[in-house]
Amino acid sequence: MLTVVAFIVALAILIAVHEWGHYRVAVACGVKVLRFSVGFGHTLYRWKPKRQHPGQDTEFVIGAFPLGGYVRMLDEREAPVDAAERHRAFNTQPLRSRVAIVAAGPLANLVLAVALYAAVNWIGVDEPVARLARPVAASLAEQAGLRGGEHVLRAGFDGELEPVQSFEDLRWRITRGALERRDLSLETDADGRGRVQTVVLPLSQVEAKDADAQMFRRIGIVTPLTRPEIGEVMPGGAAQRAGLQKGDLVLSVGSTPIVDGQQLRELIRASVDGDQPREQGWRVQRGAQVIDLPVAPEVRAEGSGKVGRIGAYVGALPEMVTVRQGPLDGIWMGVVRTWEVSALTVRMMGKMIIGEASLKNLSGPLTIADYAGKSASLGLTQYLTFLALISVSLGVLNLMPLPVLDGGHLMYYLWEGLTGKSVSDAWMERLQRGGVALLLIMMSIALFNDVTRLFG
């Protein structure tokens, strides 16, 4: 139920803001707006405010099908217009006014994203400290010289280092670097004594078509540093059979000393020989006692290989920090994050078109609904961050030069501005058909990805 409610609320906010952008600029330009609709299909509710802007008589509507909305303006191309109101028709407006009205929808979504990111910055959010776990064996992080335990102080591209506020902040920079094929410099405190060193992660070497867990495993930075402690133990699992209990602190596995939860998880994953588990001696601290236990993991298929699992949560909660900004810094960081997400979205779309990024990155309504429910269950700041991300995506998508989208109409106006002539009706119809076909293909791929992620 929470997923459905969170999804509907998200759609209502994002669509209403997008259409409000079109509506408000149309009113400012003197265009008569006939209808403002959030949703399509059967009308669930309609009303006309008693007080409206001068010259307006807009009907506001909520439709039954929530995946979209529209603003219907007075337009000679859609219906006859009385001569006395011709000056208020959209098609009779100067080019600059039409461009402003069409661009206002996507820009409203980007402004909303700035406001949402700013709100998250002001409220504050608890995130793991940017202290690194032991990197995955043979990964780029290990090859770069990281050993685990380092506190990342600053990070950046091309020698321009900026403070790292949390592990999530670091993950975002790693994601950008991998998808943009740019090396990331990390300034770290290795031992907590102020002995600062700089390490370069060669992310330009990462073949990253998907921003997924496998990408982070190849890079080697997967989780923040955690105590190698056993959490909840599942009944009947390998951990329970071996005698492990919640709260056990793992000191060593075989002859390998254990210093963090990620290292322990990696050793468990690797504790298989083909289809058979590899039993190893674990030394654990339980209260004041030190106990030796033989542990044999269960073998599970993962991708094309086999990994070990013990049926228990491994690793304590990481050290946390509250990330919060002041009024002006919060707004500025909201602008910066909106710009970064927008730029990354455009690059990813471009890479998907030329085949450098996987089409699996396309998401549809099922995935969005799933993320909406999960983020809402985690709290207000996570839900606001989710809304900001989707708002950026909606704004950027609508600026794409597809004839059925706002960006397609802006391309028509660009042609009109360059040639002095509007696009002919015949060409408009051809382009609209092509745009609808391409949009349907994208939606089909996104829906297929949704079904694969959720049920595959």
C-alpha cells in the first residue's frame, strides 16, 4: 500500500509542477489557457477557481490515468478562434513566447529538483562516514594502493579536490567517474593521525555500461568500513549449524586476520571449490571468550559462477555522520547536484544511443513505483531525494529532441528561427509519427527492464 501511495504522490507532484510551468508562463505571455489537467482519461474531479488571472477561464482537471498531464491553450490549429481573442491564441504568439512556454515545463522540473535537494541539505541526513572497507581482491582500488581503513577527506577530477561529506557522496563521485571514464583522485587519512596521502582511482579503465553492483566490485569500493560482527542468524543456515551467534566478533578466518565486515563477506563468497563448500576455521570473540569454530558456507549460484553464503547478516552498522548545510550552501549544493545529475543523464542517454551504455539503464513505471515505496519507507529525506532524481530525469527527458516531447517542439522553433518558416503540416505529421514510434520502443524496453528487475 505504501508503494502505491508513494508512487501516486510522486507522479502528482512531478506532473503538476511540469504542467504548472507551461501554464504559468502561458498566462504571463497573455495566452488563454482552456484546461490544466493532471492525468489523462476519465475525469475524476474538475473545478474552476472563482478568482483567475485576467482574461483566463481555465478548467482544472484530475484524470484517472496518472502517467502524464497537459495544458490545453487557445490555438487556431485545434479549433476555430473568435477574431476578438485571436491575439490570445498560442499559435499567434511571437517565437520567443512560444519557446518560453514550451521550455517552462522541463525547467520547472529542474527548479523543483534544486528545491528538493536544498530541502534535503537543510533537513540533514545520516550517512556512513567515508571510511573505506578493505577493497575487493584484484580490483582497481587494491591496485591503486588502498588497503582498507582509509578515511577519504577530499576527492575530485583533474586535480580539483573537494571535501567528501560521506560515503554516499564518495559513491556518487565514483559513479560519475566510471560512467564518464574519468580518473578520480582521493585524498585520504590512512591511520587517523593526519598522515594524508593521495591515491588515484583509474576509473577511465572501467568498462561501465551499467551503474550496478558489479561495476563497484570491479572498482573495489563497495561498502564503508564496518566491524566484522555477525548480525541476525537465519534458522537452518550454515552460520547456525556452525554455532555462530548474533554479536560474535570475527577475529580470523583460517590464517587471515579479519579487520572489517567487507573483507569477511569477500572471504565467505570465495569459500567454495567449484560446487563444494570449503570449510575453514573461524576464531570469534563472544563476550570475554575467544572461540574456534569450523564454518562451511552454502554454495549459491550468482551470475555464471558460484559463491559462498552463511545465512547471516555479516558486518555491524558503519560509523555515521549527519550531513547538513546552511541556507545558502544548501541551495548552492542543490543547484550543483541538479546540474551534475542532469549532465550525467544526458551523457548516459547519448551512450545508450551509440551502444556504449546498456539499455538496461532505462527504467519504467514499475521500477519507479518500487523505488518510491522503498524510499518512502526509509524516511522523508530519502523520499525527497528520490523525487529530486525523478524530477531531473523528467526534465531532461522532456528536453530530448523527440517530436512528441517538449524538446521536439523546441527543435521546430529552432528551425523556424533559422529559416523564418515554420515546419510544414506534412513534415510535422511524419515527425510526430516517428517520435511516437520511438517513444513506444523506449517505453517497451523500460517496461521489459522493469519486469526483469522485479520478477526475473
